[in-house]
Amino acid sequence: MMSRDGSGTRIKIISTFDTSYSHPSLSKRVASGDISVVRLADNEVELKIAEVKPLDAGLYWCQTPSTDSVISGNYEAQVQLTVIPNTLRVIPQTPPQEIPEGSDLTLSCNVTRVLTHPTYLSVTWSLKNGATSEEILTFGPQGDVFTGAKFARRYADGGIRLVPGKNGLFELVISRVMTSDGGTYECNGTEWTHENGGKWIKIVENAKEMGTVRVIPAGQSLSVKAAPSSSPSSTSQVLSPGDTLTLLCSVTADNLQALALEVTWLAGDRDIVTMERSGVVISNTSAGGAQGKRGDASLERMGAGEYRLGVRGVSSEDGGEYTCRVRAFIDKGGKSTGGGGRWHMAAEKKSSPVSIKVAQIKPSFTLTLEPVLNPQMTAEPTELACHVTNITHLPLGGRLGVKWEHTTLPGIGDDPQTSNHIGSLDGNGNLLPGSMYSERLKSGAMSLTRVQPNTFKLRILRTQEIDMGLYVCTVSAWGVSSQGDMMKTSEYQSSPVTVRWDTKRPTLNVVAKRIREASVGGSTFEMSCTVATENLREAGYSVLIQSQESLQSNVRTIMTLSPDNVLQHGGATDPNRRDSLVLTKSGAAEFRFRLAGVQLSDRGYYWCDITAWTKQQPGQAWTKATSAESNKVRIDFQENGPSFSIDIQSDDTSVYPSKTAKMECSLSVSGSSPKTDDLAYEVRWFFTRLRGGQTTTQVASVDRFGIVKTETRNSSSEISIERIDTHKYLLNIFGTQDSDSGEYYCMATPWYLSASTGAWTQAGELTSSRVFLTVQFAVWDSLKLPLLYGAAASLGVGLFSLVLGLVCAQCCCRNTTHTPRSRNKLMDLEMD
């Protein structure tokens, strides 16, 4: 039976012995099997409702008729059924259809429901491969995580991570996927209820297919290419004895950063050198036999997927085919394990061979470098011609290439002096600009040309002072390899030519001046740097703000400002304090640096390092002219901290019983007073009883977080503490009694946020003077009520006695007639 409300009538549902027992409203559902009863055992039956409706909510009774003559125990029991709407929604995000092996796969699933009744959710991810389905991970309903047997080890190693999000979003991250992780992923959301007795009941579940993911094996995208470093497109190279062989092995893959590579160079079938995946290089050369005539091999990693083989001092024994072999490994552990040694070799590939030929005869020629146009002042053109003569042994189809280099004069440009590559023309006539001169060559401010088969020219349209120095042309001979590619066979360098003119060196004079002095912690320091120039035209300035704790300590870069006014913070800057640092250009040649909220760690010397830059023409790159440092400005202050004092006051030190006594504890701050939000107090109140010895007890306290604590007292009075303002605390004693008489005083411990260290600092403990509280004994107030009660009682008793006497006189005494006595006294006495 059931009742939709507790007080309503019971509706008959179904019986095990009476087929016509059902209520007419339920008979169709019983006949269709929607509602049925199943006997599980002789003493157990089960009511089943195949499709629950909202009207099925209510109280349900199961009842068994009694055939016993004596009723013992219960013959019916009830249970409450709550029907909630099915609002469970599972919305998965489609994962990528293809993913490279070794990448991270994120499976996002949104599981929500409308909370109309206390229910709980769980989410399960599973992977299907063919007809088999394996559970990956389950989260919930109690917040626990359960993993499938196949994925337990990877979850423990951190290879599988659960990332709960907001608004029902759950993400499962599988790190470094393997080919076995391919298949169809499914997301299952389940809604649970927690019944009495700790039993979890599954209400409804909803499973959605997320999509099919194909893991592309690493070997499918892994590509290995080997080529000479001087000619990346060539597959062969001709060297002369004693030269250095340099081969580049380029490795590409869809997910290269997730692969650990083991690179081995082979000469024929022989291993030359190997770089293990840990970066350790192992040379496999042997000193025995003819191997002793081979060059020394080295292997280094130039960048991501770039490995360079170097063989110094090649001989004829080093000729042959060179191959690069790459083995790719994937860490089966998670990112949190740091590898853990669980490596899996995903692929192995070899490059195409590179043919190396060591030639014995090299082309030879003579070089002559001469100036065609020599500048006499800044901005005039410069032209240098490199002539090649006496060419011998240049093979058929051979060509000449040129490389130009520039070395600055002492005191100009980079220091120490270095040789800078301007640019080169290879055997095919391709221009390969150097990094420092790339912009000038592209804009046409500088040009490299071949005017005749044996003459090369370098031309600078507007020569700058930084262009003064030594110029060298290096001409190389190129030959055609057996595969038809151009390869360098020999090269010669000319004698240097000096380009210079008399000029006045530009100078900078930088003066640093203190604008705002930082005298205490938390204040603001500001300084300005003014630049004065000589022999310098229009220029841009880059500024470095540098500091050091002492004159012997390391120099730290605080901030930088580029000539294009791009501001950057240095490595010595605390990321949390970057908003306190300001570097601005306040004038054409003036810069200001401001540091707000100085701390003890900021003490030291500060100065500006300013570099002047010029441009040959608008739109071109900046060229360094000169630089200078300013004088040093010092930040030096001592952290003294604020000073505190305490006082106690009471408006009335003598009160009557049951009245309220108030005592005020006032604190004051002097010195470097912190802000209101940066100051807090711990205040405690103590009491010495008038009668009962000199024992001092704590009656109440409030900590610096505002939490009030009162001590247990043998008194009927109540105590409270209130904070009147930032520095005042008031102690209230409600309903004072004679036991509250005595001495009171307060103790306070200030806490303040130090502007110098940025941390909360505890000041010394303060103790106030003592205030004596007297609870007076009021004689009249204590006697007026007893006197009033006594007078009222006496008056009442008197009135009652008077009334009683009158009543008795009227009711108990008769009214007789008086008979005059006889004059015969004897008779009267006889009668009497």
C-alpha cells in the first residue's frame, strides 16, 4: 500500500495472494507489469516499479496478515519513496581525432544535475578497443578516486591526473600517450543518494561517447636528415686533409619535445660517437690499426633536434658515407616522477648517407683588397674591391664565393675586439647576411656584389663611426660534387684594409641626483639621471638602473629602458614588487627612477648606466655610439619602528550594586606610525580582588584578530570587551556585585606591519596603571523594602484584628435587659 502524504488514505497497490487487490488507478500498471512483486525467499518479497512517476512518491507499507492467536511483533513496515526529476546531463568535449605519441591528452566532460534533493555525482572515463572496454578512472561520489587495473600504475606515477573544474567540468589528463591509448573514449555520469545506514544507492546514470582517438606512432612522423653544415641542401662534401668535417643531423617529429633522443653517427657500419638520451656523449673510436689515423670525433647538441658531428684533422681514412641513426624514447612514467626509468623505445630511424671525399689537391689563388672609395668624414660612402688573381687548380664548373668580415678599432664598438661577419656570397651567388648587418644589407644601406668573375665589392652608402676598423675578404672555391651539388673546397683570406678618419669621439656625462630621500622604511625613493653629450648628433638612449648592496658586492640590474622606450624588469626584481618600480623618460635627456615602499633589503647604491644609440637613416636598426655610468646614489636608513604607550581610564570608580562599570584602555603611537590596516593589538584585562588575597586573575582578553575570550568567574556579573576605535578598548562589567570590587589594569601587545621587511612584527608588551573599582553598600536602598513590607504587614494585622473584634461582638454576646438591684443588700448578696 502507499499514501502520497502521511495523513492521506492508503492506496492498495499489489498483493501476493489477491489478484484483485490493486486500486483501480493502478490496475493497468499492475497488469502491464510496470508494477510487480517478486518473492525472493519464503520470508522476503520485493516490490518493483519499472518506470517511476512523480505520482509514485510517498509512504509505502508492506503488510502480512497475522494468523496467530496471539499477536507478537510487527506485521507491517513503511518506507519513504522520494521521486526526483531526472536532470542528469553529461556533455563531453570531443577529443582530437589524432594525437602524436608522447603528447598529453585531455578528456573534458561536463556532468551536472539540478539539485532538488541531496544527491551526489560520480564521473567515470573508460576506453573501448573493439569489443572490450576498460575503466580508466572514477571520481566520486564521496570524492574518492578509483582506477582500473590497467591504469593504476600510471595514475600512481602521475601519468594520469584528474583536474576537477567549476560548474561540473571534470578533466582527465593522460600524459605521454602511447599507441595502446588509442580507441574510443566514453564518459559516464552517475547520480547517487546516500541512504540511512551508510549505503550508497545509484539513482540514474548517463553514458556518452566522447570520440575516437588515434595515437600516431612516433616512428610515423620521425624524420632524420643528415647534411654538411656548410651546405644544408647537399648530400656530399669534398674536404682537404687536415680540415674539419662538420655534419648536421636534423631530427623532426610531430611531438619532438616529448621524445628523448639517442643519436649515433656511423661511418659505414661503424659507430663513431653516440649521445645518449641523458646527454652523455660516448666516443666509440679505437686507437688500434688504421683507426689511429682517423680524426677526433665530437658530437654536440645545437638546438631542438639539431646535432652536430665534428671530426677534426680529417685524412683519407675519414672519407666514406656517414649516416645519422636516431632512437626515440618515451617516458612511460608521469611528469611528477621525473622519468623514473620507465623508458619505452618508440621508434628508430636512419638518415640518408652523406658522402664525404677528402681531396688531396685544392684550388689556389691570390687575393688583393684595396679601397676604391675611402671616407674622410662620417656619412660618406665607402667602397672596397677584392680582386682574385693567379687562380690554379679550379675544377671544371668551379666557382668563387666571398665572405666579408669587419673588426672594430680599439675603443669603438664591442670590447674586446671581435671579428663580425658582414655577409657572404656562396658558390651559387646566394647572399647570406650576418646577424649584425642583416638589416643594413636588406635595406640597401650596405651591399655585397660580384662585378666580375674574379672581383667582389663591398659598398657602404653612409659610413658611420662604428664602421671604422679592419676589413677582410675571404674568397672560397666551390666545386661540383658527384651528386651535382656545389661544395666548398678551399678558401683564402686577404690582408686587412683599415678604414678610418679623424673624428672626435662622442662622450656622455651622466649625473644622478636624489629627488626624494628614503629616510624610513615604507617611504619613496626617487632619483633623476641627466645626460649631457658631446660630439653626438640626434641619438636615442637606453637606460639600465643598477644597484649593489656595498661597493664590493655584485651588481644587480633593476630595470631597463630601450631606445624605443620598451620597459623591462631585471632579474633582481621581485615579481611581487614590480608595481612599486617606475622608470620614465621625463625629458629629452632626463630619466627618473622611483622606488615606492622601500625596505631594508633595498639599502645600497643606485646609479644609471646609459648607452647612446644612433641610426644611419630612419627605419633602420639602432647602432651603438657610446655609453657611460652616473655617480652612485645611496639609500641608507635605520629601522626604528613605532613607539607605543598605554593608559587606563574610568569615568566612575565607585558604583552601586547591579550597575554597569566601564573602564577604557587607551593606546597611543609615536614615531613612524603605521597605517590603520597595518596595526593590531592583543589586549588582556586583569583583576585583583579587594577581599580574598592579592591573587591577580585574567578576566577577559581580545587577540589581534578581534576574537574575545572571557574567563570563568564566581560572580553573577557579566563582562564584555568592545573596541571603540583603532587605539581604544572598553571593558564593561554588567550587574556589578560586591565581589567585583578591587584593582583593574590592562596589558597590550602591539603588532604592526613593518614597512621595511613587509612582515608582521610584535612590539614589546605594555602594562597600564591600576584603577580601583568600589561597589558601595546602599543602606537606605537595602532597608526601604523591608520597612515598607513591615509597615504594610502591621497595618494589615491591625485592621484584621479590629474587624474580627467587631464580628465577635455582634455574633457571640446577647443583648439582655438591665434589672435594677434591690436596696436590700443582704438579699442581693444571697441571690448573688
